[in-house]
Amino acid sequence: MSTTFTSSLAERLSGKNKDNGKRRLSAPVIMLGIAGALILLSALRVITGADDLTSSGQFSGALGAAVPIGLAGLGGLWSERAGVVNIGLEGMMMLGSFSAGWVGWQHGPWAAAAAGILGGALGGLIHAIATVTFNVDHIISGVAINILSLGVTQYLAKLWFGAEGSAAQQAGGNDKQSPVMENMGTFSIPGLSDWLTSIEKHHWFLVSDAAGILDGLVSDVSWLTIVAALLFVGTFFVLWRSAFGLRLRSCGESPVAAESLGVNVYTYKYAAVVVSGALAGLGGAFLAIGTHMYSDGQTGGRGYIGLATMIFGNWRPGGVAMGAGLFGFMDSLQLRSGGPTVHALLLLVAVLLVGLVLWQLKKGKSKQAITSAIIVAALLAWYFLTTTVPLEFVDATPYVATLLVLSLSAQRLRPPKADGQPYRKGQGK
């Protein structure tokens, strides 16, 4: 298509592709927000003595937990930007983790990653056939894929990993897991890690906290994590800086308008949903590679949390990355630190809600402000009257954070206008 066509398409859809006239976050604002969050965490560490809040181990674990969630969220972004709701991300992650386990123990971690991409892409293709070609309701198709993937992976695990006398069983596989695969290499910046570790040990306000966070993000980082980061950058440039991305997003905003300008809407929807499945499959493969094997129930609902990060991130790569980082942080926190550190977060949440109360009062939202103030009082009472948090609540922390963030960000969300809507070629004539 010519440049004139691309410009025409952009103009045709410009009125439908703006975030309701709201100002987008600029780089300085984002950097200011990150600095503010670091100061809050540093102050919280000093006040509560919860040193693990900003430790290198905490953020290394958070990075590892954020990658599969982020890849699932990125996959959902591709699909929904083309107008196809993808509830099946969890099932596609299952297919990816199983495929990675099956290939990985025989051919190594990189082959496992490639197999995970293919397994997830297969799930995406099935979803595309159901929703695009046969116009099946997107939610029903996604749920069906989740159920089907669970059954298929459990059946094949028994058949391929647990079969009596098979090579996989002799190598250590069983009905619930694959044999162990080789470890994937990691990347560290030479010399920097030791220097950051030495600064972290001093526990200086802000300086040691920043050192601990940076150390966790640059030391022993999986090569697959670097690939995931490049995929986020690549997604931004492909979808927002190329003619291909403009056409794909037009299918999610107004497929009828896109078709009138010559875009093959079916082709772009297929491409988007298959890429969506491939990214989710890579997220599942990351889990298998990280634990050196596939195991039953390995995804643990991360596909659904990935879907939540996509919504929280307002269907944009940077927002998805921030959401995945938040949920990865909470997941790492409950795995590493347990009750005392999560207990310290009660004070942080109360302080943030005080700011929300003041904002609501400024906007004249007195009822919401009263509700928020009651929650603040309850959190402060919980913090000062206890010294830890029950284990059951600690385990639920990532999911509670998911619900809390989505409820607070719901008013600013703007999904693609044709997301989830049925489309038939020629329906605009």
C-alpha cells in the first residue's frame, strides 16, 4: 500500500484512536513516578525494618516472576488490538510449557523456547479459526481453549512422560512432569554486580535501595528475559510505528473503515491472534525452562493475571510492562518474605490511600472519599495492632493486588472500540 493510503487510513481512524483526549504519560512524568516510588519504598524500609523490600534478591525474583505474566499480557495486547478478545491465554501458556518440557529435555532450553512458541501459536490459530472464520463468541472460544489445553497436556504427559519403560520415564519423567532439561545461561554485567552488592549492604537511605534494585535487574539475568524485553520494544515499534501496525490496530478500532480502504481484516486478525498465542506460549516455556521441566499446573493462573496486566496497562506495551512488574513484585514478595514484609506494605497502601482521599475531596467526591478513609483507618488498625500477616493472605497477595489495581484504574481505561465485536467481510456495504 502506498504512503497516501496509509495517511488516508490514519486520518479515517484518527477520531477513534485517541484515548478520549486524555494526556498520555511522558518520559519525564514516568521517571518522576519511578523516583517517587523508590523514595516511598526506601522510607518504608527504614520505618518498618523490612529490608527485603528493596533487596537484590527480591527484585531478581520479581523480574523472573514478571516475565511470563508480561509475555501473556503482551500476547493479549496483540490480539485485542486487532479486535479479538483472548481469554485463552492461560491455555496457550499451558501448551507452551508442555511443548517446552517435551522438547527441552531432549534438545536443550533454546529448542524448548522455540517449541513453546509453536505450541502457543497452535492455540492461537485454533482461537483465530473459531472467532474469525466461524464467528464463535470470543469468550466461549477462549474458555474452551483453556479447558481443552488442560485436558490435552495432562493426557499427553501420561502418554509421553509417564509411559512404562519409555525413554522419558527412564530419564526421570512421570505422569505429572517431564524429565529435567539443561539450564539456560544467564547474563551479568561484569564488575557492576559486586559494586552494587557492596553498596546495598550499607543500608543507606535511597542509595542502598537503588543499588539493591539495580543489582537484582542486572545480575544473573536469563537470556530469555532479555529476549522478552526486546519483544516489548519490538511490539511498540511494530504496532505504533509501522504501516503494518496501523492496519492491524485499525481492525480493532473500526474493521469496516479498514476494509473500505483495502485492508484484509481477516488476514490481520489471524496474524494478531497467532502472534498472541506465540507470545503466551513463550511465557509458558519460560516457566518450564526456569524450573528445568514441565510440571502439571505450572502456569498457575498467570495467563489470567497477564490479561489483567493488559487491561491495567490500557492496551499499551509500556503499561503491560509496568503491570507485570507490579504483579511480579508482589509474587516474589509472598514467595520470599512472607508475613512481615507484606505486613509492612499495609502502611504503604494506607499512605497511598490518604493521597487518594485528598484527591477525591478536591474533586468533590465526598462519598468515595469517606469510603477510602474508612479503608485507611482499617489498614492502619491492622498494621499497628499486629506484627505479621496470616499465611493465607500472603499467598493471595498477588491476586488481591490484581483486583485492587484494576478497580482503581478502571475509570481511565479505553479498550479498542471494536474489541470482541463480531465482524463479517462486506458488512459495511
